[in-house]
Amino acid sequence: MTPKRISVLIGTAIAVAGLGAGAAITACGTSAPPASKTAATSPGTSAYSWYQQMMSRHDGSSTMMGGNYGWMMRGSGYQWMTGGLTAPAWMRGAHLPTTMMGTTGDMGQIMGRLWATAPGPRVTPQQAARFGSQAPVGATIDRIANTITFTSNTVGFTAEASPVGGPDETFRIAGLVNPKIVVHAGARVSIRVINADSDTAHGLVITTNHEGSWMPMMTSRPAFASSALWFLGNPTTMGMHTGALTFIATPPGTYQYLCPVPGHAQKGMSGSFTVIGGV
């Protein structure tokens, strides 16, 4: 991995499953967004319980958990961090409290560290390399045109984020770098996402054109229902985080797949996703 540029400017499948809309907040919060009662933020839920334990390590008078930030320990804070039907608040221009994270920081590096030990499925580096280079079933691959075309109504492939030995801040799919993906309208698409980056969170969302936006989630929403996996934390000795998103690709049109973490799509983590007439 090449060094990441520090700039002022989400993870496992648990971060996108079963959540309600994330609370909107546009500045370093001084008050809690309204709590949202969903299954993911209910007591006893493993993802939420892990979140509370992780955040409790920052508790104390000298951190964000003192003062006005106690809401970050509650369900409202979990929603703020992980999103759900909408993008997490920090992807839409909000800042984490500087008392917790310092005055500046790459949001991908911050979230990658926080979510490194999150529960959820993992793969070994060897598996990640194999899946990222594997030709999808039922696909035609044009390596010269950097295009993968599916003709069936069932589509499945792996997107490896910042692959080891490959270009940083890119996706590897079937051994290609940010290839154009072509599917037929009505196809059921399943994408396995693996974060192979050693020190930065990454995710994958299908959107309309982000037009080079630093924060694409401020201008574009997921193009299809359930076409967002907000972010995956850093790998650990237990393996690389992996998650999945499944959606129906309709209507026809030209879309993009991208990493929604601020700055990553602008640096190159995006590719074309085209839906053509039905099978």
C-alpha cells in the first residue's frame, strides 16, 4: 500500500442490514440526533453491543464521551456512524468530535481503525487474492476494453478494495482494475466486497454519476434498493473483513459503483455499472 495523504476530510454487512434512516447532522455535533428504535440498535443485538463496547474505550472526561457526546454511546450514535437506508452522517459532511480523533484525519483511516475488530465474516489474504482475480460465472471478459458483461439474470462477482500488490484506492474485479460492469435489466446482482487495505476503511455503493464529488453521498443516493455496503474496517490477524450486497438491477441506465468514504471515489475507487435491456 502506498502512503495515504492526510486530509480534513461504513463496514461489515451488519452496518447495512436492518437499520433505519441515519440521522442528519452537518457539523461537529453538539447535540444528539433523535434516537431511532430499530432492531440493530436494540439491547442484545451483537453488532450494537460490540459498538457500545468499542466506543466505551473512548469514555472519560478528556474525550468525546465527556461533555455533550454521550449520545454516541446510544442507538442514535450507532445510527449516526453506520447509516442504514441513508448514508452515515460522517459521509455527508459531518465531523467526528476532534476530542476523540484529533484535529484532522482521513475519515477512512479513522473508521478503519475503529471498525477493525467488528464482528462479521472474514477471509484470509490468500482467499481475497483468489476471489479478486476469479472470473465470474456466466460472464464474458474483455480485458482489452476492461469490460465484464453478464448475459444471465443471475450476476455474482467479488470486488476487492485496494488489493495487495495492485493500485491503491481501486477495486480489483476478475483481475481487472475498476472494470466496466454490464448487466441486463431485472438481473439479481450479488457483490461480495473485501477490504484488503491495511489501514483504511472501504465500502461499495451503486449510485448515479458522482461527477467527481469529494463526498458522493451528498449528491447521489444508492441507485437501487440494498445496493450499498457503507464500509468495512481494517484487516486484522483474524483476516480481512468481507460483506455482501444484493439488489435487482432496474431500470436500464448508466450508473457507477464506488467507494463512498469521502475522497476515495475522487482518487479512483469507481467504475461504470451499466444496465441494458432485459434478458
